[in-house]
Amino acid sequence: MNQKLDPAVKPRDDKEKIFSAIQPTSGLHLGNYVGALKNWVAEQKRYSCTFGIVDLHAITVPQDPKELKANVYKALAYYIAAGLDTEHCTLFLQSQVPQHTELTWVLNCFTYFGELGRMTQFKDKSKRQESVSVGLYDYPVLMAADILLHDTNLVPVGDDQKQHVELTRDLAERVNRRFGNDVFVIPQPAIKTTGARIMDLQDPAIKMSKSATNPSGVLFFDDSDKQLTKKINSAVTDSQTSVNPDNISPGIRNLAEIYASLSDISPQAVLEHFTGKMYGVVKKEVGELVTAILRPLRNEANRLLSDQSSLDLVLKNGADKAQQVAEATMKRVRESVGFLPRSK
């Protein structure tokens, strides 16, 4: 059963645990903000939250080492600029918590070849690569390790990631049955509806993505106000000139979804607001809202990036916190599968 994150939920002493993460590849974009960061900020005080920068996942496709390092710092700066507070959540870099790779190997031994071959995202990504690595094939198991290491109760995901959470649940239940104890907490997917899929401005049939072949369809955090406005003004719509509620094109529906997600108004209410307005007016309103949200985020991230030593300290403290939970999980796993305890 899918659970929804209810903003009316009151704080609890026994807070449920949330895990979520973003890959530090290319630049973060509006879809990352709407689908993840904005919600993480709202959730961090009501749940026990762990948010990762998953650089191990990033190298499943070729990366320039210098760019990867720069993108890690940039992702962390944007996490903090968006409002994530290390007093209320754990921020960590995946490669600095070695239990992630350790658990991945153990889970590999309980994962069936056919299960990974059926993963939709692997099929999609492998089509776009000349050479497909074992890492790309196996990354759903690493994702399962990410989730299970932190005793996660809820995993905020869009529909496109639900399959990965289902595999995670299958693996956790398989291990628990095999060893007759509760090695793992069984996570639930928390599906977000509004804003879960911000679409590409140039091709509203596909999700806005860092890997898009045409960057004109992606609203990156690093884009200037002028660049953001130009991309929105150039967004694909249709041959009509004004919004007709009886014939809403995917492009206009996507602009309405963006406006709704950033203003916390329902998409239907936004469409009613736009009804009868010229497309140029709609794009102007969406552009003004997007730039008003991303401008201070970009400015604060740039300020944080000027002090790399402070960001390193955030990562160190985050890794220490994440390792405490991860090591407790691995002790249960090692004991269950029959590994000898480590000498003190």
C-alpha cells in the first residue's frame, strides 16, 4: 500500500524515518526542487530524515572526476540553500559511508538476475549507451541498500521510481524470511502527486531531466534569470493562442503544473486562473514565479560554495551520523548471514 506524506501530520516522539537522495550529475533543476528539495524541507521537522548525495550511483554512467567533485559541493550547497537544516536532518555523501557498498554485495546475493532485467529504468538508460556497465544493471540493488541501511519507513518517490522501492521491499522481506528475524525494516513508497513529474519544456511527453539532449527544455538552478525566462517563453505549447479549458495541450498543462507546484495551488485552480489568457501572459506569470523562487536559491548556494571548508565539515558530520545508523544495520546483517564479528 502506498502512503502519502500528509502536511497536516503532527510531530511525533517516534518519528517515522524518511530516506531520499539525488545524484550529483550535471546540474540540479526545477524538477529536483519540486519533486524533492521543496518537500524535504517541509518534512525534516515532522519525520526523522536522511538525505543523500548519491555519487556512487552517478558513476554508473561516465563522469569527469573534476566535474563530479564540483557537482557534489554544488548539490550540497543547494540542499542547504533550499532550507535543509542539519539540526533537523542528516545530510551525507554516499561514498563516505562504506556500509552502502557492503550491504549492496550482500543484497546482490539475494537478488535474482531476472528481477534486475525487468527494471524499466535500466531498459531505458541502457538504450542510450553504447556500452552498458554492470553498475548500471545493478544500481537498483545499491538503491535498495541506501534505503534499507537507514531503517527507512517511507521513501518519497515519483511513479517512475516506485518499481525500485518494490524491489527493495521484496529483498527486505526475502532476507527477513530467510533468517527468521527482522533484519530490515520494510519501507513503503510515499507517492507524491502534484509536481511529481515536471515535464521537459521542449518535449512535454518526457520528464524534465539532467540528461536531456536539449538543455533548452530544462530549468537549471544555475541558469540566470534571463536564461530561465527565455526557456519558459520558448516552451512548446500548441497552435492556439489562449488557454481553452476544453483543449489543454501537454505543454500548457506542464506550465500550469509548474505554477501550481511553486505556489501550492491545485493544478485545476491554476488552469482556471489561466483560462482565456494569452499564452504569452501565461508564460510571463510562470517565468516571474520561477525566477522569484530560483534566484535567491542560486545566490545563497553561490555564497555557500565560496566556503568549501564549511561544506566539508557538513559532509563529515553527516557521514558520522549516517554511519551510526548504517553500522547498526550492518551488524544485524553480518550476524544473520554468518559473518564473524569484527575484532575490536
